[in-house]
Amino acid sequence: QAQLVESGGGLMQAGDSLRLSCTSSLQGFGTYVMAWFRQAPGKEREFVGNIAGSGIATNIADSVKDRFTISRDNIKDTLYLQISSLKPEDTAVYYCAAKEGSFYSARTSPENYPYWGQGTQVTVSS
């Protein structure tokens, strides 16, 4: 049974806004550092950002921090990624991931996250 399930992707126009969701069935959701990654065709999986279990602290990749916001709802066990001013280069499969442990020692490489969703495709046309 999938423990992380992403949703909200689709075909978008440049300049649109989009909110992706990741619903978790991990027990104790609020204790996990949650992250978003993305992978464009032919490229490596790229760190987008992560958020502490409490939701107080976030770390967003410099390349997108002016347009991407990460949040979470620990009552609904859901992680969100809000994207504004979509660009064609945002086209990718977006994955959510989870890890236990401290946010402040969390690394940005995918190998540090043991739990993954199946991904949701975001395609942005110009």
C-alpha cells in the first residue's frame, strides 16, 4: 500500500499557478521531514525543497524560491507545493518524499529520503 500519494499535476500554461498535494499514510506524519523533488526527462532528480515536521521551517532551492512555497497540514497528513508563474522549464515529474530525524541535519540528496510517492506529472506549455 502506497504511503505517499501525490496529486494535482497536469497540463498547464506558462504563467499559471498550481498546487500539488501529497497525502501520507505514514504513522506520525508530523514527525517526518517532508520534501519535494522533481525530475525532468533525461535529467537527475532535483531537490525542490523540504519542510520540518512542525511546519515552522522550510528550505527551498535557490532556483525556485521566488515562485515555490512548501507547506503542510499535520491534521490532514498532507504536504503541499504551491507553484506560481509556471515556466516550461518546470515541466517534470514531481515527487514527495519523507524521512525521519532532524530537519536541520536533513540533506538535499534523494538518497537521504527512504519514503517516496509515485510522482505526479506537471507539463507547462509556452
